[in-house]
Amino acid sequence: MARNKIYTFDQYFNEAIKDEGFRKAWEKEEPKYLLAKAIIQKRLAKKMSQRELAKKAKTSQAIISNIETMNANPSINQINKIAKALGSKLVVSFK
């Protein structure tokens, strides 16, 4: 009987990033991922729902959902409103 091998996400990612096509796609989407991750972590730490965050940021829950699922390209203005609603300050840097 064959056994399924279990991989962690990190193991999968470290293998997948070696593929040039995957790496290029990741490099393109990584900023969206990092933004979504930061918003989700901050929102959950504050025990806020998407709806509560949307209300404070004067936007819709659908917009927050789209940003968190990387299905949107929010403006700096939108991101700044979300940061303020989370009690945070938007910091932008280039590496």
C-alpha cells in the first residue's frame, strides 16, 4: 500500500520557487501577498471582522475581502485608510 508523503507549505514553496515560471509569477504577486498578510494579521490581532474594518476605513467589506484574497489592486489612499483604521501607519520602502 502506497503512503502519501506529507509536505509542509515551506517545503513545497522551497521546491516550487526553483521553477523559473513559478518564481516569476511569485515575484509579480509577492507584494499583494505581503500586503494581504499584513492586513489580515493586524485585523485578527485587533479581533476585528472584515465588516468592522471596512466601516472604520469607510469602504465595503467586499473591498477588504478582495484585498485580503489578492483580488484587488488597492490605491495607496485605500491602503492608508485601512492602516489608519487598524491603528497603524503605512510605511513604504524599496529594497
